[in-house]
Amino acid sequence: MPQCLSVIANLEITPATLSLVAKDRDRYGRIVGEVFDGPTSINLAMVEAGKAAVYPDYCKNPRYYATERSARAGHQSHQPWSDRTLISPPWKQRRIPAQV
């Protein structure tokens, strides 16, 4: 099971209480939003667990940045920013030409 799915599985989500708050649309027309299980933000839980990075183009909520800083400060080996081979966030990494 991918690590991000294990975080979601540990949240014991109740499908009946899931909701999506749409914030924006990306350049492909996909919804950018926040997923909630009742009052719990799944997005924030993923950032707190180190399984998601805050994307500044779509996130203006300072709580996310504070949570990411806190998670980075207490990073553990399973969190993405503890891996020294990851030199940039995913949205920047995609712009780097693939090496064959």
C-alpha cells in the first residue's frame, strides 16, 4: 500500500461524512479543493504526516504552511523532505527534463 494511502486508512474516514470544498481549478480544468471527513481536513492531515507538500499557487491558508514547517522540523525517515535525493517539490520536479 502506498504510504499516503496508509495515512488515509489510519484516519478511519466515514464515506457518508466526506465533503469537498472547491477552491479553484487548475490549468486542465480539474477541481483544486479541500477534502473533509466531517470537521477533519484530509488535506491538512496529509501535510502533517509528511505525505503532501503545500502548493503555493493554490494554497493561501497560513495554517498549511505552519503545519508543513512543523512537520519538516520534526521530520522522520518516512517523510518526503527527509530524503536528500528530493531536491525540489513535485510541481518543480516535473519541469526538470527527464534523463535517459
